[in-house]
Amino acid sequence: MFKVTFGTPEQHVPSAYCPSFNYTPSAVNYPVESIVYEQTDRGVLITMPLAEDEHIYGLGLQLKAFDLRGRKWVMRPNADPVAATGDSHAPVPFFASTAGYAVYVDTARYAEFYFGSSRPLKRREVEAVSTIKASTDELYATTVQSDSQIVIYIPFAKGVDLYLFEGDTITDMVAQYNRLAGGGCTVPEWGLSTIYRCYTGYHQDTVLQKAKQFREDGMDVGIIGLEPGWQTHSYSCSYVWSDRYPDPKGLLKDLREMDYHVNLWEHAYVHPSAPIYDELIALSGDYEVWQGLVPDFTLPEARTKFAAHHKTIVDIGVDGFKLDECDGSDYTGSWMFPIFTKFPSGIDGDQYRSLFGITYMQAVLQALGDHPTLSEVRNAGALAAPYPFVLYSDLYDHKDFIRGCATAGFSGLLWTPELRDAQSKDEFLRRLQATVFSVQSLINAWYCEEEPWVAHDCKDEVKYWLSVRRGLIPLLKDAFDRYHNTGIAPCRAVVSDYSHDPETYQIDDEYLLGDRLLVAPLAVGEEERRVYLPAGNWRDYFTKEPVQNGWFTIKTDGIPVYETY
């Protein structure tokens, strides 16, 4: 990897808040002189060449897009990314090309990336018009031209650091980017078991009753998640046990004796009834969210005070947290602190939105101390690989969820296609299959007073798929250990490993899991699908029967999974 510095980089950038940042320079073959830097009144412009046959991937968790070529993308945190614009739970200014290079732009601004969608002015010859375009597809079709370029615009900035990576595959380059952040996270084996998030209206006795029932029924659940009802106030948060849980220490002890771990829902907006409210008010922004403080977690003092209270929760037996609502929804849901919010550290509101999830995770990890975890978060971002937190979404399109399994790995992120709702037995099982074959097997039944498989009469099927998950845990643990040591993501798009195979360039509904599995889920409503297996020796994961590589069609009520051998 090689760093190129233009102008005077800003103070509040992701690398400044990455304690494990590890830049080790080495020579690259990329023609650095072809990168053009321009300082304008609006910010920074960087221009790079883009070849006709290049395909571009990355820019964080992208649920609505895969190959990024030919479009404009804005790195804007958003809880509800409804279109292919770059909006994301975890926008990351890092991209990789099939041409063998990758770029990380060290900025927390709402940077804009143009991958061949905008071209500089030049005098062009008049061409004869031979056809009349009669459809919107023809009128707005993106044409690939030899003068295409990459343009990166960073508002307000007066300089920036670019990091260049080279490798034989996208996996190689992403691994280097992850090592720049300090390497992938380590996770406990128990964190890879299925997590069941309980109905938010449950009381302590009901949680214990359900936990006992899972054991009696042979449901392979390893983690119990408690939703907003565990707190006295949840929007904003008090971080205090409600009277529904009169003996939380006893509850956690009983659950641990049944071999469960416990995860608590929360968000970072601090209610006036929270014990840490007065301590944090001077360390928070000058705008509220849900009448709660927005702590400035870029300040070590704010993280320490927040962590100190959470440590009292950890000390009685909590193993993890679900960090909700830190991505913001003011574009579609009308809540989040404004970008003109003033914070005591001096960070701008847009920069803090981009760093909010990362610094929030740091505060919670400080509370957890030496306790290992695999938790959840709604906003990550640049240099996130060292954090043992998995992204999820309130939006719920199943094809988007499958696409997220492929795109998250381009940017050092973890993602779960959680199971939360289903209108039929078929939908429930299709969604369950995908979450079982992902980095985190998550059933979020916060709205279900009874277990959701009861309503859909599929208890036996659920029991089977949860046992399949149990069998995957050794493979997944090995994948996370490799992630930590080498930076190779545990879940990756097929093009990531097979970057020289053009057949993989548009495959957004298959992904690699660990070092030997290829997963090709069927989306809700599908009975069959086309599957592509790249060159190599493959066999069916379930039957162990050899399968020829290449394209083929499969019809199944299960999930197509193949392993190399």
C-alpha cells in the first residue's frame, strides 16, 4: 500500500479515530502521476483514469447496487437507503477495481464518487443520427467511452490522504485495507450461534419461560436478545432496568446456567433520567434527538463516562449490545441531529455522522473490556474491520438483504440478513436459510408475542436449520480467525476471489462464506434460480455429490450451498 497526500488533510478523519491504524508503506505500480488534484472554493477534486473494461466495487454496505460503474455515489449515512445513490448504513470511501488496484480516501465528509458518469468538456465532432430513441432506457443509457474517468469530490476539505492498494484479486486488496485498520475482529465461538431477540413486551419471567422452552424443544439458540422494554425509557434511553425486570442479575444468572448469552438493545441518545445525563451534557452536541443528548464520542472523556455506566451492566452478565439508530433517518424518517450541530470537540455534524457508529462502538467496547462479543450496530463506516459488530437494516427487501451479504465484504464490514417478519411459511424459511448461512444468524422477534415459527407451523423445519447453523460454527470461527490474521473477510462476493472471471462481475446474489463455501440463496417467492460456480472442484454441501462448475439452474425448497474440495 502507498499513501499519497494532497494539500492539508483535515483533523477529523477516520484514521484519527482508529487506534489500531497500521500504515506500512510499500511501492506500487499504479501511475501516481495520473492522479490529478485540484483545490476549489467548494472543496477537493481528485481525478483518476478509468479504463473501458474496469468494474468497480465497494463504497461500504450497498443494498441497492453492486457494480458501481457508470453512476454517481454520495457517502451519506442513512437508515433508509431506498435507491442506488450511495446512501447506506455504512458508507465507506473505499473502492476496488477489477484492474488490480483499490483506493481508500481518508475522509469523513459526504464525499461524492463519479465512476465514469461524468466527463470533462471537449470539442466533439457532429455525428450523423441514424436511429430515433423511443424509450427511457435508450434515452438514458450509460455509454462506455474511452475518455471515462473517476472523479472524487470532497466538500469543505483543503486536502486529503489517499491510500493505494494493489493485488491479484479484490480479496487481496480488501485484505490489505482491513489490515490498514488493524486487521479483522476476533469473535467468541458462542457469538456465532443463533441469536433470538425477544418480544419487547416480555417480562423477566416470560423470558426465562421462553428460554427453557427452547432448550426443551431442541431449538439451537445460543444468545437471548432483549429489546427496548428492558429499559425504563427507550426513546431516548435511560440505560436503567425497568420494573419488568425486577432482578436482572438473577435473570442473567439463570440464563447463563442454561448456556445462554445475553445481548441488550439500546441507542446512544441519552434521556434525562439516565444516570449519566448530567455528566454528559457538557460533552454533547447542541441539538437533541428524541429529547436526548447526543454524546460527542470523539472525546475520550465522553466515551469513558458512557462506558463506566455500561460496565455496571456488563458486570452482572451482559455479553453484548445492539446499537440501534446511530445511522440517522432525516432524509426519509425525519430524525437525526442536523449537520450544523456544534460538538465540543469541534467536529462538524456531517463528519460526526460518519464517525458516530465507530466511536459509539469504541465506547461500548471500553465497557465490555476483556469480555468477547459479537454484537450488532446500525452504522459502521471506514476502517471498521477490527470491531466485532454486525450491521442490520430496518428495511426488509430480501433480495437487498442477499445483496448485502455480497457487498459488505468489499469494505471491511459484517452484515446479517436478519429474519424479522414473514407473511407465509415459505417466506419465513427462505429468510431463515439466508441468515443461517451468514456471519450472524439472527431471528429478531421483537414484535412477536409467541415464537414466529408457531404462526407459520414450521417448528420442525426451524429446528433443522438451526442445527445446520450449529454445524457451521467451526467453519465460521476459522473464517473469523483468518479475518483477524490476514484481513480476508469471512463473507465475500464471488467476484472478490474470482476477479479475473467476467462471469462473476454482475453476480450480486451469491457469496462466499469462509474459505470453501459458495452460498446462493433463493429469495422470497422464488422456487428456482440460476447458479454460477467458478472454475474448480465443487460438490453439494448437503449431499456431498460433485457438481460441475459453470452456469446451471436449480429448483429446491432448501438453499443451494456448494463447497470446494
